[in-house]
Amino acid sequence: MTVDIANMIVHLARLAQNGGNTGLTAAQWTALRFFARANRFSRTPSAFSEFHATTRGTASQTVKSLVAMGLLCRQSNASDARSTLIEVTAAGHAMLREDPLRDLNTVLSRLPPQTRRVLEDALHHATAELAALRDAPTFGNCTSCAHCKTRSGEVYCHCTHSILGQDDMAGVCIDFDLAKQAEPPRLNSPAVD
């Protein structure tokens, strides 16, 4: 039965990737999605390499092809002169509106809420377990990361030694370490009447 579930997940992923005639490969779509969702600390070719579980050379070629298409651009990294940050261009954001995963998102949104929660929990668990078996990093966002602590109404990341903004908190992070705490850190938000 487990083999059937694994095959179904792989088949579902392939069906989802094969939508539309956009001219992008599955790897290019993965890169474009990653850079659109990654926080400012993770928008590097090496972070994408780890996320995509591929070599740095392969990841670099994928990024290079998207830069050549005008969907991504390189910017200097103020915090690390040895690396560049990758940003999604306006054309890249326009392409993301044609993302073949939108059909899968529509199908999943039709599932009953409880089924979606169970599926999400199961996939998070399976991803974390497989990453641990393969000694691969897990990715997540700062709202459930052990590196992040609320301090004086702000969220501080002990890994990057930075105060985090809302965009950082919501973005995918390469330095993610699942917190073993009951309440995730939260930014102070103004009271709503």
C-alpha cells in the first residue's frame, strides 16, 4: 500500500507539472516558484540547489537559463559579497500567473477542510522523515522555526542575526529548523476594532 501511495504522489506531481504550453521545464518552474517564495536569506543559487536536491552546477544552469529568459535577475548580496541574490522579474511574476500547479491547487482546494489539514500534516511529516533519512535540509518558514524568537515585540532570527519583517516570516528559508514550541513567534500587529 505504501508503494502505491508513493507512486500516486509521483504521478500527481508529474500531472501537475505538465499543464500548459509555457516553454519552461519542470526544473525551471521549480526554480521560479522557489525564488518567488524564498525569504531574503534564501534567494541564492546554492539555497535553490539544496531545495531542489540537485548539484550546484545543475541549479546554476537552471538559474542562468531563467535569467537569460528575463524571468529572474541577479543582484549583489550586501551581506555576503561572495554570492548573488536572485530576484523574480516582472516577467517572471507574469509567468507565475500561468503556473501549471494552479490546476492542482484548484483540485486540492475542493477537498474538505479536514482532509486538506490531514493531507498537509501527512506530507509535512513524510517530507521531514525522508529529508532526515537522506541527510537533506528541510525547508519551512520562520513562523515555526527554532531559530526565531520574539524579543521586544519583534521577531529575531538567531541564525541570521536579524530582525525579521513580515516578508521574511512568510518566505521559505534554507536555515529552517522546526521549533519544538507550542506557540510560534509572531510580529506585533495593530489591534483591530
